[in-house]
Amino acid sequence: MDLSKRGVVIFDFDGTIADTLPMIVETARVVLREHGVAEEELVRAPELVGPPFPQAFSLVFGLSDEEAREVTRDYRERYARLGPAGWPLIEGMGELVADLDAAGRRLGVASSKRMRFVRQGLSDQGILERFDVVVGKRSDDEMSKAAAIREVVESLGATTEDAVMVGDRRFDVEAAREAGVPCVGVLFGGTADRSELEGAGACAVAEKVDDLRSILLGLRT
């Protein structure tokens, strides 16, 4: 599959565009401690990157729906105060996005993160204007990741045959498959290993940003 011929590139945000794992984990651990989660359980906090909140807290830590919503509320209050330090770009990602834009690709973001955080993160790093469509969650009961991918494609007047997704977790790969879009898995966000991505059906896996550049632009680095 020659993905360099596809005109629409859709990115996940956490662990794909932005190196958010450290601050998500640190913030979540602080809040979970306050809510009585045992210290030995907090080693699982990196697993929160990928699935949507508040469901992620139930999935990873077994919290009830009510507890997960309370933890998510407190988490977001703390996370919102981080500013740009909470979402630094993956090294080389700004340049890749600029090169894709210059090459005429139409760019989108489909994220399970709240829309306001996604747009703020892209804006703080100076790349918001590179993206034609940004889709994040507007409420915790809103669309699935697959629906977000489809919204990006439809908003651009494109088809799934002209689109490719880029993500760092199996949730991205599975959602892309549901939406009818191939997904390139990435390892440089530090959130998943190759077996997770390939097992979910990733059409390719990029260890480095330069590998992703080769896949999307067909360039040797």
C-alpha cells in the first residue's frame, strides 16, 4: 500500500503529534492518589494514554462510572493549568507537518481528547493553522474515535480511499479500521510497542518521525 499517494493525513494527538505521556501520567497519578488509589496500582497510569476519558479510568483502574467522572473532572482542572509544558511537540513533528502541508496534503486531527485541549495544544506549538480540520470530544458522551475519523474525512469532502490515519495505540488502529481507513502506528510517543500496533492491524509501523516521513511522503531519509 503506497500511502504517499493519499491526499488526506489524519493524526491522533496524544503520543503522535505531542509528547504528552509524561504530564498525563504525572497529573493522573497526583489525582488518583487524592482519590485513594493504592500506590502500587499507579504503575499502570501510562495505559491511560489512548482510550477516552473518563472511560479510561474505569478501563485501567476499575473505577465506577461515577468515580471515573469525578477523577476526570479533577484531572482536567489540574491539567488545564499546565499550559504549553503539558503538550510539547514530538521532536521533528512540526517539520513533518509543515512538509506535508507544503506537499499539498490536507491535514486533520481526530482525537479522543477534549477539543479545547487539542486546539490549545496545536495553537501553543504554532501548528494549528497547518490543519484543515480538528476534531476532538466536545463532551464525554460524544462520538467514538471512528466517528471522529469519519467526520474529518467528510468535512474535507474526501473519501476513505484517499485518507490515512496515524496513531500510537491500538485504539487508533481499531477505530481507523472501523472507519475504513488504513492506520500507520507510531512508536516514538512511547505509549505502545510494535506488537500492540501490528496485532491491531496497523498497515505500517514507524519507529521514528523520519520513518513516518518516508511512509507519508515517499522520501528516503
